[in-house]
Amino acid sequence: MFRCKAWLLALALGSTSALAAPQPVVVMTSYPEEMMTRFEEAFEQANPDYRLQILWRQGFDALPFLRQADQGGVDVYWAPSPGNFARLARDNSWQPLGVDLRGLPDRIGGTALRDRDGRYQATELAGYGFATNPKVLAELGVAPPKDWPDLLDARLRGRIALPDPARVGFAPVLLDIVLQAYGWERGWALWSEIAGQSRLVSRGGTLVSDEVASGRSAVGLSIDFFVASAVSNGQPVDFVYPAHGGLNPAHIAITRSAKDVDGARAFVRFVLSDAGQKLLADPDIRKLPVRPSVYAELPAGYHDPFAAARDGAYQYGDKMSRERLALITSLFAQWLSQPHERLTALWARVHAGEAAGRDLSAVRAYLAVPPISAEQAAATDLLSLFGQRQDSGIEQQPVTDQDELGKREIAWQFYSATRHAEAARQLDEMGL
């Protein structure tokens, strides 16, 4: 939706006072209205010759909208949707930013902060990790998790809130962080067992924070700014950046069809300025700026990802692509989340048997080996199928055997069913 201001209405009615009206800059974003209102006011105060006209679109809707002939009249796209920026760059949908990028690093750890041609630039970062409820963890006798394997503690069974990657936009990157950190085989083994410990959450980071704050979950997988918002509202939640972490950059770009390039550059320049970067760190917004010098002025304890990267954190990023994220999301859905109730029951039996001293390595293999290998997952033809699906702009599609990708996904479902059945049979024979 567009938000239309009074001066635009005056212009439409032919008011003479509107003849000198500031020029509109159309910004498409998925950020919440509360945040955009803050930026709107600050930008217009610093740049009285321009007024923002904000168009809200979520990532899956933004791509087809911006692929229209005139790019929907959008001047600037600003959103935490890295895949969209890369895909639209391949379409030649951006023009050079044309602003001074001095003081802004081109990468952090394994994450690039701009494309090679300077067509889009990261504006802030979101850190992935664990929302925790200290009181509940203490009651369970569990220390706050420091990394992903810590989530396998049997005392956390049923007390982990796991956002469903097929339904929660930020969750696919969680999958990929673990896969890149631990490798394809061990990474998926971890995800199978973590999923078996968890309750799936079908909505975003706010719901994860609510689950943890309420005490229903001791740990929730989330992004830092959702938890920061909960903390600022007085909820009993902490956030842990794991040893193997990841960052999701938000980017900004100027469309090839921008009607007011000067106004677009003025907005980009403001977002990347000291003033814009400090506003991103405001307690009501609380994101991680991409201008390192800003951190010296932030409160003690504010997470500095650049300092963490210098110590070896945040190596994740270089292998990420929108097609890979779509593929691993589908693998998780067909193999682990659709049969989630069965999966959790099987892992509970495995853990109980191992606690009794039984060797269940053979059963673990039936639960932990993914339907395809790393080499198969990297095949160009398979990744292309997922890219084509995403280009349609549909958030979710039903699996059907009427298309090639659907046939493969149905095969993954069958694989899951047969492997789980064999695991159950072996457990039955062992009396577990």
C-alpha cells in the first residue's frame, strides 16, 4: 500500500501552494511503519526538498512488482531480502548508487556488504541466534546455549521454539548457517535432532520471543532485533550470539527506472550517513549499523559484529543464494517438518534408549541422513527449478507431481516415510 500525504492531495487538486511542493521519493520496503515513520521524519527534516512516499511489499511480492516494465514507479528499494537484490541485479534492474561509500567496509566475515558493481549496499545487519529465558533455563538446570549442538540437551525437549522455514521468512538462513558451519552431512544430522527437540512456530520472530518470554519455551531461534524489542518492552528474555553465527544484511538500491535520481540518492546518502546509522541503533529500532565508527558512540554491551568478526565469528555467507535457501527450505519441509510429530517421537525413543546405555547409531543413521547429497544439492538444474519457482512471486506452492520440482519433493517425502518406518521397526525390535 501507498501512504498518500496531504501535500500530494493538494497537488492533485491543483492548489497553487502545491506548485512548490517538495519532490516525492518513492521507497519500497518491508520494514514496519513505526521504523519508516522515524526515517521519514528525520530524512525530510534534513532534506526539505524531498518527501518520502512509502510502498510496503514483503520480499516475495517485491520481486515481481519490481520486475514490471516501469518497476512500479519505485525509486528506492530498501529491505532485508538479499536474494531479491541479487536476482534483480542479474536483470539489470539497478543503477549505480552514485554516493560516497567511504567508511563502509565491503564485507564482514563471510558476508559481502555490497555487490561488485556498486549497485546496492548493505545498510544494517541482523544477527541470528538464541532467544533465552534465564529463569526457565535455571529451572531446567541448563546453561544458556553457546552453539548449535547445545540445543541437543535432552532437558530442552519440547522447550525449543523453532520457526518453520517454510513459513517464517528469516528462518531459512538459520538452516544454512548450520549447514555451512558443520558441513552438509553433520549439519543436517544436527537439524534432524534439533527439530526432534523442538516445537515448530509458524509465525515470525515476535511469536518466537513471546514463546520464550511466556516460559513455554526456554530457547527460541530468532534474530536479535526481535529479542531487543521484547527486552525494551520489559520481557524476561536474553539473546545469545552463537559461536557459529550468521548475519542477514539489509540492502538499499536505486532502480534503473527511478524518476528522481537525485532524490533517491539523497535518501540513500541519509540512510548510510552517521545520522541514519545512529537512528538504526535507536532503542526502538535496534539494528546493527554497517558503519563501524558508529559503534564507539553506542551504549556499553551493544553487540559489535565487526569486533566479533575480527575474532573469527560470522564466517557464514559466501555460499548463500536465494536458490540454495529455497532448496534447503523444501528439504526441511518434506523430510522433517511434514512428519514432525513422528520425528519427535522417534528422537524421544532414541534418547531414552541411549540414556539406558543402548547403542543406537544404526537408528540414528535412518533419522539423520538427508534425502540428497551435497553434490546433488549443488546441481545447477535443481537450483534452477527453485529459482523459477521463486520468480513466480508465490510464497508457497503445493507440492504436485505435475511438475519436475514437485516430483522431486514427493520423492523426498517418500524417503522420509520409509526411513522413519525403518527406524521405528528397529526400535520396536529392541523393545524401546
